[in-house]
Amino acid sequence: MYALDELTQCYRKIKRQAAFKKDLKELLSTYVGRPSPLYFAARLTEHLGGGPRVYFKREDLNHTGAHKINNTIGQILLARYMGKKRIIAETGAGQHGLATATVCARFGLECVIYMGAEDIERQAPNVDKMRLLGARVIPVESGSQTLKDATSEALRDWVTNVRSTFYIIGSVVGPHPYPMIVRDFQAVIGREAKNQCLKQLKRLPHAIIACVGGGSNAIGIWEPFLHETKVKLIGVEAAGYGVNSGRHAATLMKGRPGVLHGSYSFLIYDHDGQIVLPHSVSAGLDYPGVGPQHSHLKQSGRVTYESATDKQAVAAFKLTSRLEGIIPALESSHAIAWLVKHAGSFRKSQTVLICLSGRGDKDMGIISDWGRIAP
Amino acid sequence: MNRVAEVAAGTRPEKLLVPFFTVGYPDLKTTIALARSAADAGADIIELGMPFSDPLADGPQIQHSSQAALDNGIGLRSVLDSVRKLRRHVSVPLVLMGYYNPLLAYGEDRFLKAAATAGVDGFIIPDLPVEEGAGFKTKVESGGMSSLFLVAPTSSPQRIRMIDKNSTDLVYAVTVTGVTGVGRSFSADTDRYLRSLKKSLSKRFVAGFGVSSAESARRLTRYADGVVIGSALVKIIREASNRKGCVRQVSRFLGDIRRAL
């Protein structure tokens, strides 16, 4: 609790400081490449029968290829302010690990990344990149050897080395204040998108669709729209082999309130309360929990949570590549897949904004395992 | 008065010896045998671990025992069964240690009622911080049981007071920052920390995390009122060639510690 109290206090102080705001803004602009464009996906729109009109918020164009760096830039500035010299992080697919290793290299801080031994094998290119950037990647052999165990191991490291170490959590999960901090740093996506919609479309979108694993890109793009009640918000979870298959990561649709990694939120567990291993073709959605704010948004009814299967996501991945010349991350492909299936529920004149949270080159190995790449 | 309160009241001059066993590791029958022999070897309280898939506060040894117990199909029902069985043979307090989610899944009220009936004397739930634990503590106490909260070297004086106040009879002091495990060395900082706890706590306290020998137990009990030993026991059980051998070795090890205290 000491570390969480310290973090909460420092964050409250630093986020209001002009110097911090200036540093963050400059790095987001010159290092990350923000603002990311709002792009009209004309051929995908045409493919859906001429409507709804589909726009992508292009987080795939950020440095390191995903929205993750918005958060790691913010948290590393916080770590520096707190005088912490050693950075740790957990990673599943490797995108958050990569974004953390990147900012550690940028600021010359020691970096330790915990990654499930099984994920290390599945995501070898990201592991090489993290090592190239100077990070030490520690294989986690305990439990299921995936993201949840990497998170447990990072938390164990943190409580052990709490005085010297800053833990950069990668999603809106974990104990307070992390869900709040990560939301604040990811909300840049939504603030930009709102301005861009008003400028380019002259109005707010009819709906905003985002994939939800832990849920940081979704919270980020929705945050400035939560009070715009006319804007429909749709979160798409990973249904894996199907929401009723028992092999999925659809926490909000199929889970129950539970406690893991310091938060009380929807969680997938068995009748004995043991955490059940999730499944998704996309490693970034492969987490048994979900950010507590999503649980709140589900129960308040502000957001509708839906799902897309592995198969639908892979099909959307290929479709978007061919129609738009954009290879989307498999995570983001879930959001696209849901729209492809439900386009008929929108009017043609309506505009739908999709958070394209990352790019898909990291997924090429998985896609080729799924069969023929070409149609 | 419940059994933990009796022990904590300290009618005996010796320091408290608190061994920990994961229920169902290496198997249920052996857990019972281990706990009975620990009581014979002079344990004052026996801590029984409720296995969990993601034991955040535990190091590799207890992670291993917890996973092995889950692989043996152990859930909270088997934990309660074990308590009932043990109660027929031993009179030492039995304190359950484990994580919150299985309790939540079972139903907090239902579980606490069943636990009281089975003969459980107290609870240590490392992922239930004192700030969130008021409701739980009240229910535990109204069942005649005892709730132990954890203090750490990083706890503020204000938080230490809160933990002291909310722990029913006994406080659990984590000796080092970090997770459970063996082979840690204690520094002058550990002594200072335990000495200051001795001064600031109104209740008696046991020290755990990293106690691996009679020597370290003796050192910690210069200030602490007792020691909890977990990972070191798992290690002995894990390395023993057979079930009978592990019970004998654990009993001998605890006997050595008992004499050192």
C-alpha cells in the first residue's frame, strides 16, 4: 500500500505541473508521432454496402506500432519525477514490453520485462527488439506461463524492490491508481479523435468501436465521449472459439465479479474461484480480467460489450489488409470484425469510428499458421 | 475466548512456533499427518494454506505447493474437510491462509459459517488489505474467529496502528519487502523494524517470510513473539524421497526450531 500511496500522491502532484505537461506534449509529438490521423476507410465502407461510413483512428502509426506508447511515455516521466532508477513491466504479446523498453532506452533507465515463457516463444521478434533496446527479458515459468503470470511476477518484483523500482503497468488494470493513470495517458486518443471528428466530419460519430482485453485503448478513445450520450460506445471482446466454447477471453460477457492483481472487476474463474486461462488468437486480449472501469461501464449500461471470434478476427485482418492497405493488429481486428458482421444495424449515413489500436506485422506468424495468407 | 486469543494471551513464556502447510500438498492424507506431527513437535498455531491459482504474495516454493494441490483437485471444501479431520486429533489453533477470490466464489458468509463450524480459528488473507477488510473482520469475529492483518517494513505508522487495531488477537509481520521464500538474509534494518513494531503494536506479533533455520528464527524472536515457517517446510517436503520421510524430517526440523526459541 505504501508504494500505491506514494504513486497516487506523486501522480496527483506531477500531472498538474506545467513542466510535466510540456514534456509529455513534446514527446508525444516528436517521439511518438502524435496526433495520429483520423482516416476514412472508403473501400471498407464500400464493402459494407456503402455505409455506415467507417473511420479509423490510426494508433497503428505511433512509434512502436500501437497505442501502448502513449502510456509508457507518461509513466516513465512519472518514474523520473519520483527518482526511480529501475523500471519493470509485464507483457503478453510483447507490445507493452516493447513500448516500455523503448522509453527506458530513450531515458537511459534500467529495464526488466516479465514475459511468460510460452509467450516468449510465440512472440520471438518482439523479444529480440526488447533485448536490442537494452531490456532484460525474464521468462516466467510459473502457472500458465502467459500474461497473467507475467503480471503476478512483475508485482512480486515490485513489492520486493519497491523502494528503487517503478512498475509500468500496460493496461487499465491492477490496483488503484493504475487504472486511473493509464486511462489519463490513453485519453489523448479520444481527445484527438473528438477534435478530428468535429473538424473533418463536422459532428461527433454515431458510434465508437474498440477491442477490449484489459481495455486501455477502449477507455482511451471513449473517455472524452463518456458524457456525449448520443455517441454509442461498443467494446468488442475476444470470443476465441466462441463465447460458449469455454475457450475465450470474453471477461465482461462471461465472467463474474472477482479479485485478481489488486482489483475487483469482472474475471473469468471456475466454481472454486481459481482463475481460468483465457484464450484468444490475439495475445493482447488474452487476459482473464478486465479494467474495473469497464465493469462499471457495463453495469451502468453506458457501453455495450460484444464479441468476435478468432475466425472472424482473422478474416477482418485479411479484409482490411486487402481493402485498405492497412495491416491491423489482430486485437484491433476484433473491433473491425464485429462491425463487418453488424454493419446492417447501422444506417448508411451514420459514421462509425474504430480504434485501430495497433499494426499487425507482429501477427504475421499467427496468420500464416491459420492457413493461406492470400485469398 | 478462541484458541488464537488464548495462545496470543501468552500464558506460556516461550515464543510462538507457527508452521505453514498447503492443504493437499503433497496430498491430503500427508497434510493431516504433517499437521499432527507439527502439533506434537510443539507448534503453537498451525497455518493451513488454501491453494490458489495466482498466489501473488508467495515465492516459488509455495507457488509450487499451491499448484500441486490444485492439480490434486483441492478446493475450499477439501480445506474444510481437512480442518474437521484435524480437529479430532489436535487442539492447537488452526488458521487458514489464502487469497480472496476463492472465498468470494464460495460466498463469504457461507464460507465463514462453514469454517467456524469446522473448527477454524482464524484467517490471514494477504490480498485483503486492512483498508478493505472491515466487513470481513467483523464477520470473522462474530463467528468467534480471529483475523490477522499483515504489516510490512514499508507500512506507515498510521497504517501500523490501523492493522494493530483491526487484527483480532495477533498481528502478522512480514519481515522483508517481497514474497515468501527461503534463504533470505536479515539485516540490521530487519532488527530495527521488528524492534519498532514491538514498541508500537499493542498486540503480540509473529514474523514470517524468509524464516529458514533455527538461527534465523532465534534472531527474529529477539523482538517478535513468534515465527511463521512455510517455504522452508515446502522445500523439505519437496526434496524428501517419500511421504513418510517428509513427515519425519519436518517434525525433526520443527523440533530443532522449537528448542531454539
